[in-house]
Amino acid sequence: MKMDAARRERVLVNLSQRRAAMLHDLRLFVETPTGPGPGMSDGLARLRQHIAERCVKLGASVELVPGTPRPAWLAWNEADRAGDGGSADAPPTLVCRRSGGGRDAREGGGVLLSGHLDTVHATDGPFRELKLAADHATATGPGVVDMKGGLVIAMHALEALAEVGVEVPGGWGWILNSDEETGSFHSDAALRAEASRTLEGGARAYGVGIALEPAMSKGELAIARGGSGQFMIEAFGKNAHVGRDFASGVSATRLLSEAVLKATSLTDLSKGLAVNVGPMRCDQPPNVVPDYARAWGNVRYPTPEGAAVLEAGLAALEFGEASPGSATGGVRVRRVFNRPAKPTTDGTRALAERARRVCESLGQSLPFASTAGVCDGNNLQAAGLATIDTLGVRGGGLHTPTEWIEIASLVERAQVLAMVMAGADATK
């Protein structure tokens, strides 16, 4: 049933009465370990199951989409290799769908929510619990704002709409992955496939997407994001004894250093292009001219054109033989740009303005902003779905042991989300 003034008010009241239930779920979600370390897989499975069961009660179908192995070369440290290795233990992606929404199911045009279950906080570290401040205005906990709080408001917004009998026009979907914090390599295919899913007759299942990342530092909605890519430079040389036969060797570390300098020179901040090289590794002793060395890096770009410039620049670093023992040496660059830039489009602007009108009708403000950070919203929009993100809860300290949430934002952002999903406007 469509949203009218009476039902709008009932949804808002329903959500205002859910504060205690939201806090209960926030504690449950936060204290279910879904960061790297022992118990991560079990924690992810429990949280997936919990959300899936609640969505089924709302009349949704659920599907577990198998994870896609990520490139093995991305694992740059021992812990990363041990936990993933590029191919093992690729976590599945949970997709919940409820069709209909008061119109012919074949018309589509529903709302796709996205959220991630994983956090950056180690499961065996000291930061494991939800702790409320003395005034109960804020709380700290691992992933409390990024993005367990976003999961809570989505769950309760959907439940409140269902309890009041308000249909989401075109129905809704909710896709939940478990590797957003490590680049969504395992879930990228699932994210894009769901965002572009079509129905019988060819209509797109979804008209808009909402990624429930936390609000930016001043409560802003990010309406544009830059893109991100990963790369690894491999340098190949020829071994030799440093004391007896130095001249016959070809140093892979020298070739790597030269390539790194060329790569970082692609940085052009006036155009929003950044190239950073982090770990560099050569596993051979200092009295041996090394025949192999590598370095890992990250790039950022504001537009598809910027991505093309960086891709071409990295490709130009390659030369020679890509194998140890080369008499002349060589450089190879592996790269994957899986987070495309997310510029503001007419569709994202219209959706953002709808969210702003809803906020203003509720006495809230919703400033707009752009960011160089990336999220799954990049992937959804790359698949052709107009998407806004950072409509999640307010807080701060992301990825730190002081990560915190503004408790009032649970109800406030759940109300906004419910109104946006139901197609409500300030005049209704």
C-alpha cells in the first residue's frame, strides 16, 4: 500500500519506538566478530543467517552468491596470504529480495540497499564490545559506525514499513557482502549483477541504489566519489655474487626502484590523480644481486578519464623479460581497477535531493559533499544504477579503536531511509 500522511506518521512513530530494539541489535551486530582473525568466518555466517531469517519473515527470498576468487598477487603480507591467498575461503554474498511493491512485478524500479558485514577490527584484539557513554548519547565498538549501525537502520526501516503496511514501490533488494574492507574483490561480480538485474520482460529490477556507509564527518551525504585501483610492480633481474661477480648481475631492486619513481611521478593532484607505493619486498640476502623484487601500490582518480591516464602510465613501465635470470632485466605491472570513479549524475542528484527533502521535512539537515574514499556504491553505480551512499548513521573514528556512533542517528537515519524507500516527500 502506498504512503499517505497517516501511514507516514505511523512509520515515523514506529521507528521512534524502536530505539531500545535498535540498541539491542547494535550490540548483537557489533559483538558478533566479523573482522580479521580467529572466528571471522563463523561470525560472518551467524550475522548473515540472522539477517536472512529476519528478511524471510518480511516476505523476502534469500540467496547466497558464491564469492569470486581474487587475484593472488594482491596478498602482500603473511597474514593476508594465510587468510585468503587469493583463492581460498572466498566469502559468499547474501542477497535478499522482495518484489512487488504495489505495482506490476514486471515493472521493476525498486530500491537496492547495500551493506557490508565485515570490519577492520581484529577478532582477537582488545576492541570487541559495545560500550555506551555515561549519557547514552554515544557508544563505541568495533564497526559500530562502519557499518554495523547501517545494517541496524536498514533492518528496522524494512521492518517498520512492513508493520505499517507500506509497500516500497517496485519492491526492494538488500545485498550484503563480507569483504568491502578489503576491496570487495570477492563480491564485485555479485554487486554488479544485482545492480543490473532485469526482470521478465526486460525491465530493470532496481531504479536506485542506497549504500549505507556512515555519514561523513559533518553528517554529509557523499554524492560523488573518486575511484581506486591496486597494482603490483614486479622486477626481474639476474643473480650474481656481489663480491666475485657483481658486474654480471642485473639488480631487480634497482629496476624496481626506478619503476617505483616513475609510477609515483604519475601523481597529479591538480587533476585528482594520486599514486602511492606501500610495501616493497625482496627476499634475497644483501650479498646477492637479487633477481626478483616487487612492490604494491594504490591509485586514486576522480573520473574514468583519470583512471585511463593511470592505467596507461603503469602499463608504460613494462619492458623486457618477465622472469628471473634475464640478462637484460624486465618489469611487469599487474593491476586491477575494481572501484570505478562515481561522479554525480542526473540520477544520483535527483535521489540525493529526494533524501534532502525528506531530511528537511523531519527537521534534519543533509549537506552534500564529495570524497576520494571508495565503497560499494562505486560498484553499484558502475553497473548503471544511480546510487547514493553515506546515508548511514553518524559517528566517527572509523577504522580506529575509538570508533563511535551518535545513538540518536539510529532512529533519525532509519526514519529518513524508510521515507526515501517508500517514495515519501516533504509534502506528504
